[in-house]
Amino acid sequence: MDWRDEGLLLGIRDHGESSAIIDVLTVHHGRHSGLVRGGAGQKMSAVLQPGTQLALEWRARLEEHLGHFRVEPLQSRAAGIMAGRGTLAAFNAMAALIQALVPERAPDQGLHDASVALADALAAQAPDWPAIYARWEVQFLETLGFGLDLERCAVSGAPDGLAFVSPRTGRAVTREAGSPWAGKLLPLPGFLIGRGEPSAAAVVEALQLTGWFLANRAVAAMERDALPEARERLLRLLDRAAAAPGGG
Amino acid sequence: MTGPGSEIERLIELMAKLPGLGPRSARRAALALVKRRERLLLPLAQAMAEVAERVALCEVCGHVATGPRCGICTDARRDATRLCVVEDVADLWALERAGVFKGRYHVLGGTLSALDGVTPESLRIPELAARVRAEGVVEVILAVGATMDGQTTAHVVADYLEGTGAEVTSLAKGVPVGGELDYLDDGTISAALSARKAF
């Protein structure tokens, strides 16, 4: 068995003295692990940093085997991502969510492309990276089969004035229709439906919205205990930024 | 052919687990020890027994020590107001080899890793914050690796140190001494360019 592809490096673990097992989100082969001989050595340490886009050649005797990767760097993003505390936390959250909730070897080019776009924005220290991250989580939920329906109101069918999301159905509700149950509904920040600016407070609201469905739907479906700590850390970081003077 | 006795096999098996040694090189090393019984085998066995009996981690900084506190923590000439945070004892030794840092250290014992279950508590990060408060430290230098794991750990350490009053600094990143740009990776060049300074 062998194939060639490219992918975004999500994580790396040393294996033995000099090898490493890498976890990559590939274009055509989904999230895929494999052994890289010499991957734990000094020569490869700069190449095998999470965030790097790799050209991959995978070989194994049988398809179900872990297999070996031969890798070549296509684009290095680690230095750019590490340049900011928030961008590093966001990348860690994205990688941890994919590693925790996406089954291995299930191809999804949409998830790959969205994740690469987010990694590019983080590496470039794009000023609006928190909003890009929040939109990535909305798309991530869709990838996992728990997509939100933010097109029109679940009660009235109106496309305007959407202000809440039902935690039970994941469907949007207008302010008018949802007011009686406002305490039980999740606030929908406007920027997720193309209305309003993604302020720090709105991004936190968006992450609380996606976080509810990730924690109560996706985590349960994948039989995990909780959301990854890296995702919690990002939320704390953004929450603090929103609470700071001028952050909201 | 008769193989070596079970004691030698056990020695080879254990030595093969050491970094840099495999079964073949462990076999050669074991044979060398047996051949140099008086000069090598017995002194080595004695030295290892002494280390096993006496060496432990310093209760303050996590460096290896022959008592409750290591030589650096008990050295009154070292600047107790500056702490250098390193991932591992090997990193502390590298800094000591350079001989330029005269403060004290705090050895984390690794980097954070959710996959491997390494938490701030298992890295002695809360102890670091308590130490900074108790010892009146004015500067904490984060000398962790320029890797995603290392930098994530550095940010978590910085979070724990908030409110202690100590200035948190980190090592510069860029072109190493003797390094030629042509051989550097994109990330290092990018970091070096971002951190450029007046010449």
C-alpha cells in the first residue's frame, strides 16, 4: 500500500529514540498517522513542528498498518503561529479538537481546506483571527454532523432578526420568537450570520455557542470525557481579552 | 554456540535501553566492561550504586542533587532574584556550560502535553509561582524550546506568574552562531527577521 498526498501537521510524538509518530490532516486521506524514521532527530525538528504543510508519501504492507511517512516541508507556519499567545492557543485548540473528535482516515477535503485557511491566518497574525477561528468551529460542527441551522428562524421562518440558537435543535430563533425562552436559548452573535462586527465579546459568545454543541453532542458521540484543555485555554484567553478595558 | 550467561544477558538487555545504544552496541559495551573488570566494571558498578543511593531531585529547583538541595540552590553567590526556567536538566547543564547565567534555575521536567497527560501540576508550575513569590524573584527567564510545545508551556508558565510582580522574559530566537542563512529553515529566518535590532 502506498499513496502521495499533502497535509497539515497536527501533532507529533516521539517514538523510540529517533523516530516519531505524526498526526496529519491530509487532503484526500483524512486524519492519518504514520511513523517518520529520524523524526525525533535535530535535523527534522524544524520541519516537524505542528502547523507545517507537508508533502507526504505513505507506505505500509497492509492498509490497516500504521505505516511509514516520508515527508517534505511545503510551508512552515510554526514561527508565525508562535509569535502570538492567542494564535498559538488557537492553533492548539484547533489541532486538539481535530485529534479528539475527527475519526482517523475519513477523508474530508472541506475540513482540510478550512483548517489550512485558519492556520494561514494564525501564522500571518491576521487581526481578525478570533472571528476566523469561531467560523472554523461552526464549520467543524457541520463536518462532525452537528451543523447549526442559522439560515432562518425555526419558529417563524423569518431570515432576519435571528438572535438565539436552540440548544436542543441547533436551529436559529428570532429575538421576537425566542424572548419568552431567552434564558434557555444560546445567544447567536451577529457576525456568524454576516451581521455586526466580531468584537472580542461576540467571539467569546460564538465560542460558547459552538462549545455547547461540541461538548454536549460531539464529545458524547466520540465517547470522550470533555473538550480538550487546549480549547478551554483558548476560551479563557479570549474571555480575559473581552473583559479587559476596550475588549468588549 | 553457547550464549553468554543470564547475568550478562540481563546487563545487555538493560544497557540496550540506554539512549544511543541498541542491542549490538550494548553487547559490545557489556563485553568491554567484562574484559576491563578492575578498571571499568567495578568502579562503574560502584559509581552507579552511589548515584542510585544518593542522587535525587533538588526539592527547590528539580535539578539533580546529592542532598535535599542542589549545589546551585545552596550557592550563596548565585543571584537569587533571577530564575531561569528550563524544560529539563540537560538544558540546565547547557546553560551552565555557557557560564553566562549567574542566577538560579527551575526545572519543569518536560513540556505540557494533553495527549500524554502532562499537566501544569506535573510540571511543577504552581511550585514555580509559589517560589517566585516567596523568594522575591524580580525576573523569570523562560528558556524553553522554540517549539510549539515549548512555547505553549511558556505561555502557561507566564499565566501562572501573573500577579507575582516578576518580569517574565524569554530567550531570543534567530540565527545561531556559525549558522548560514542558506541552511536555515523558514521559521528561524522569519523569527530572526522579526527580532532584528539596530546594528
